[in-house]
Amino acid sequence: MGSVGREIEAAAARMFCVGFDGPAVPDHVPELLRRGVSGAVLFRRNVEGSTEQIAGLCRDLKTRAGRPFLICIDQEGGRVQRLREPFTNIPSMRALGRTGDEALARELGRVLARELRAVNIDMDLAPVLDIDTNPANPVIADRSLGSTPELVTRLGLALIDGLQCEGVAACAKHFPGHGDTAQDSHHDLPRLPHAMQRLESVELVPFAAAARAGVASIMTAHVVFDPLDREFPVTMSPAVLTGILRDRLGFDGVIISDDLEMKAIAAHFDIAEVVTRGTNAGVDLFTIGHDSAVQNRAIDALIRAVESGRVSRDRLAESALRLNRLCHGFLRPPLERVPPGVIGSPEHKAIVDRIASAAPGDAATGRDPTEFRPA
């Protein structure tokens, strides 16, 4: 491969964040690192339970990459937290929402950030800013802070501030709102009929506030919003990502896709179309959490799209600038050992206990809807 070809490969690969199985770096990941992927997303299948194991895995990834390398994880609280004991057991966002306490939400964000930073993790794929407006929603429910835009905005911004002031990037999700769906995008492609007036008064409110407040990243929902784009889900829609998120809301941080192996995407669209349309729509970083063959096919497809002119090199450069800015703000050299007295500390547990006492009987139970395996 010539220098131009290698340059295009690196620029295309930069737009991917990959997942893998197991508690150590598997054999296929070094090739993805060589190609230039931006980061890794960790799941519970990567965690053996030891704090030193997860810290060592992150350190190994960063060292092997030999360049700024982003480690992401879903540590929301409640049903969706990859890191369990001995990490602090974070309550559901519904429990936090019932306190109505911004100061407590900010402190919880700090707790999350301190414990993630202690094991070399740079980004928390949280908070959920979806509004819990549909009791039949199978995937959001107690992951939401509440049923009103005002409450979700107040506490969501406090969580973001707590995370980011402690040096961990936050990710507001799932834009422009997954709270009123009756289907789970891990398994189906939800559609919503809401008019723009409804979106502006409900779903978009917390995301607009997060964009103004400087949230590092925003994650797309694999949902079709019929009045905005009847053909493509948000992850592939320029009308939504460029027209609404970039132009109307003024967000210039990193736009991250939800996992492209979720059936809302994988069962309806070819991966080449997804990454080509998604890049042109405004996505800066695609997550592919499982299959190395899909990860490599997606990179190859984006390279071909650039070489054929369907995606401009300038568009990749825009994403590179945003990713550089995020890395400059939130990546840290890996720690050689886990700092003592941070993970599961009495101080952190006391903050969680304050939430539990203010919202008794709200402990999260049930299946984690985000730990799925693609067919």
C-alpha cells in the first residue's frame, strides 16, 4: 500500500471504536490498532472482577496503540454498569432522578469519573438523556432520569459536569431521544411519528442544553423519526445529525454512533451503506462492539467510499479534528497501578447511600438490555 493509500486507511480507521471478547487483548486486535482505530469499547465480558485486570487491559491497549487511544465503557448505573463489585454499585438513574438533587447528581458524576480514571478509562458512555415518557419502553425505562425535560436536563447537566470536571469525557445519549419508543433498537428498528414541535419541546431539550454546556460527545439513536427522515435512522440521516444537531443546536463535539451490530441497523442495511451514509450525515466515531470481520469490512468500505469520491477526505479531516480535541481534553497516560482508596471507597458509598435513602425501594433489577450478542 502506497503512502496515499496508507493515509486514507488511517483516516478511515480513525473513525472506529471496536469491542472484543475476553479479559485480555485477543490476537486480532493488534491489526486493528495498526490500521488506526481510535479506541476500544469495553463490556462486562472484558471484566474478570479484579481492578488490576481491567486497569491492565486498558494500559495494554494504550501501550500497544503507541498513540492517543480512547477507552470507553457504559457505566450508567442500575442495570447498565459494566464494572461491578468492588467498584461502587451505582443506583439507577430513575432513583437519582427521584431525589431531584443537582448537587447529588454532580457528586455521583465525580464518583463515576474517579473510579473510571483509576482503571485507565477515558470516556463514560453516559448519561442517558432520554425522557421516560412511554411506560411500555423496553430499553430505556429506569435508565432515564425522569419523565420531564426539565428534570432530565437539570440532573443530566450535573452528571456531565461531575464526570468532565474529574477528567472523564461524558457522552449524552441517545440523540434525538429514545424514551418514547415501544421497541428496543438492539432487536428492532423503532419508528417515531413526533412532529418537530414535539421534539423541540420534549426530546431535544436536554440535548440542546448539553450541547451548550460543552458535553464532549453525543451518541446517536438507531431510531427513525418519520417527520425528519422517513427512509433512514438517525445514525444515517444528514437531516437529523447535520440539520438538527450540528446546525440548529450548534454541537461541535464528537458524534458517536450506537453499536452498528444492533439489529436496528444490521438487519436492515449493509455495513458499507451504513458507514458511507453515516459519515456523510455527520458521525465522527462508529462503534462496532463484537465481530472483527465486521470491523474490518466497515473500515474497508469507508476506504472505498473515499477512494471513489462518495465520501470526501475533508469530511474525514473534520472528524479527525473533533477526535483530536476530545483526546487532548480527556486522554491521560495510563497509570501503572490502581490508586489505593479510590474504588469502592467509603466516601463514594456514602454518596450512593444518600441516593438510596432519598429514593427507597428503587434498586435496579432485571436484564441489562445493552449486553446483546449479534445474530
